[in-house]
Amino acid sequence: MSRRALQRNAADPKQVAFAERKARQAEELFIVSLQATMGSLEGRVVIWTLIARAGVYESIWDPSAKIHYNAGRQDYGHMLLHLVTEHCPREYLLMEQEARQRGGALDREAQAVQAAAEAQSNDDNS
């Protein structure tokens, strides 16, 4: 997406003020949009997934040059995490709790499926 510069002459106070005002408005819109996103379960699932995919809670170590890719991805995740915790602290805690509950439910479901498969295998071998 190509966009024209908001100011062409840094010595023109009107252009500088206009560009600063527009940048401030864009940042305010972003914050309001982030808060709206974090205000819904679906939004929190998306943000949590993005943070997790960024590897924020994992090591970046890799014995190859991929470590640089991992570091960049994780830095972006850290920025996202910072924005969320700064502007939506309560929703972040709720998001974390919901993710733990989903993970626990998934673990219980997987254990049940595995136990059923094991029982079926034992019945077949009898």
C-alpha cells in the first residue's frame, strides 16, 4: 500500500502540525480498536494466538540462521504484548485465564480420547 507523505517540508510548521495531528489520531484509533478487540472473546483468542505464534513464551534458539528470524518474530510479539498489557491490562489477565482454561479442557479431552483408544486396543487384544 503506497501512501503519500503527510509532510513534504519539515520547516513548515503547518505541515509538521498537520502530520503530528494525523499521527496522533491514527494512534488513538488504533488504541480504541485494540480495546474493542480485547473486549470480545473472539478478539482475545486472536490476540492470544498472535502472541503465542510470535514465540513470546519460547526460546528463540536455533542452531542455524533461523535464530534471527525467530528473534524478529519474538520482538514483534513483545511489542504486541506490551501494547495489550499497557492499554488493556484487565482484558489481558482475562485472556490469559481463558487460554489456560482452553488448554486444560483440550488436555482433558485428549486424555479421554487416548484412554478410550487404549481401552479399545486392550479389548481387541483380549
